[in-house]
Amino acid sequence: MSEDKKLLVCTFSGGRTSAFMGKFLLEYDKYKSFDKLFIFCNTGKEDEKTLEFINKCDKEWNLNIVWIEAKINKQKGKGTDFKVVDFKTASRNGEPFSDMLDVYPMPTIMGSNCTRELKLTPMNKYIKSLGYKNVITAMGIRYDERHRKSNTAKQKGLVYPLIDDILVDEQMIRNWWDTQTFDLELKDYQGNCDLCFKKSERKRLTIIKENPKTAQWWLDMEAKHSNDKTPRFDLRNNLSIEQLIDKAKKPFRVAKDKHELRINQLSIIDDNINDLSFDCFCKAN
């Protein structure tokens, strides 16, 4: 590899936005001189439809996505490493996540051990193993999320194509996917790590209501790893998984897919307009 070779890393989360960004970066002239790495970090807690979607994007667009998982070293001082997997061999039952919990505390809103150990560390170690000196990482954050943009992006080698190169918001992403031959077959609140504690209570209750089996892994992990300092994953609402399961059995306002709501609202408006009759303005006799 020549010393002047540059690498553009596209973090592929498995959502519609990161997939759109991947397609955009593949074709965008600004980064033509860069080698490109499309990378997905699997925690084992993604929905099967997410994995299928990533695999479909890879095949349709020839992205050569690298699938990696954390390799948790239980020997003190060794730190987390990575292993390369693929669609067929990727974990489906939370194995990387549960391995992490055997070594590190349960992640909470106060400390996302899962993001650090299951995504950032293995991804960075994999990138380092490639030997590039000049690396920038594209972040899949949209223009409507621009408040999340890092103030030290330049120093960290981060770029935000969906903020700085094209102005993209959530509705534009969903409209674009409506024109494609395939899509992520999940509602917007179902994506990524299934019962992530960063999701709102209403979203998690809805997910449990729709698929009660989803809660079992989280229930088991909380029972095994809770302690006085971190008694539960959700320290923001202070609700245990057991409490969420109980609340999901009672009436509550379920989460809705925002794109589906917009389409339904437009459909109602169109139907009402089509049903209206208008007098002729000229009132000709």
C-alpha cells in the first residue's frame, strides 16, 4: 500500500440513513480518490430483518461490507479485539453483548459500554490493521440531527456527508426508499439494537407488546449482571425489564412509524378532496 493512499470509512449501522449514505458515498465525486470501507459492527441484538437488509444492500450495490464482531478478552489488561464474520456466521442471540457483560458493567445512559466495546473499539482496531495513515470516517447523521455533530469533528477525522454535502432529513430518506426495489422491513422504532435503553419507554413497550420474546434476553442479562451501582439498564426512567414487561401488558399509547402516519394523513386528505364538490365560480346562468 502506498503511503498517500486515503481511506474513507462508512459506518453501516443497518438503518435506512446509513444505507442511503453508503450508496451516496459510492457515487459522490468528492471522495473518488479514497479507498472505501463499508463496515458493520454486529452486537447480536439486531433484528434478523436488519441483517437481511445489510446483506441486500451489499449484494445490490457491491459495497463489500465487512462484518465484524467484538472479541472480548476476559484476561485483565488485554482489551477488546475484533473478529470478521459474515451474514451467515454473524451472531443472532446476543453473544458478543453477553460476552461483554461478563467483563464490563451493564451499559446505561451514564456510560455506553456497549457502544465502546461492541462497536468503536473493534472497528478502530480493524481499521488500524489495514495500515492506512490517512483515514476519515463518514457519520450517518442527517441535517435534521445536526445538533449531534461533533465540535471536534476535524480533529477526529469525522465527516458528515448528509449535513455538509447534501441536506437530508428523515422524511427525504424514507421517500427515497419508497422509490427503491427493496427496503428495510422494519418500522422506524424497531431498528438497531432491539430493546436499547436509549429508545424511549413508549418504543420499548411497543416492541415488547408486538413481540414479548424480545424481552427475555434483556431480562436474563439484567438478572445476572445487576448490582447496587447499576441495578438496571434504564437509569433514565428507572424501569427494570420486568417492569417494562408488566407495563406492556396494560393499556398505553403505542409507538407508530412516522412515515406510515404521514402517508396515511396524506391519503385521508386526498380522499376528502376527491369527495368534495365545488360550485362553478362563474355562476353562469
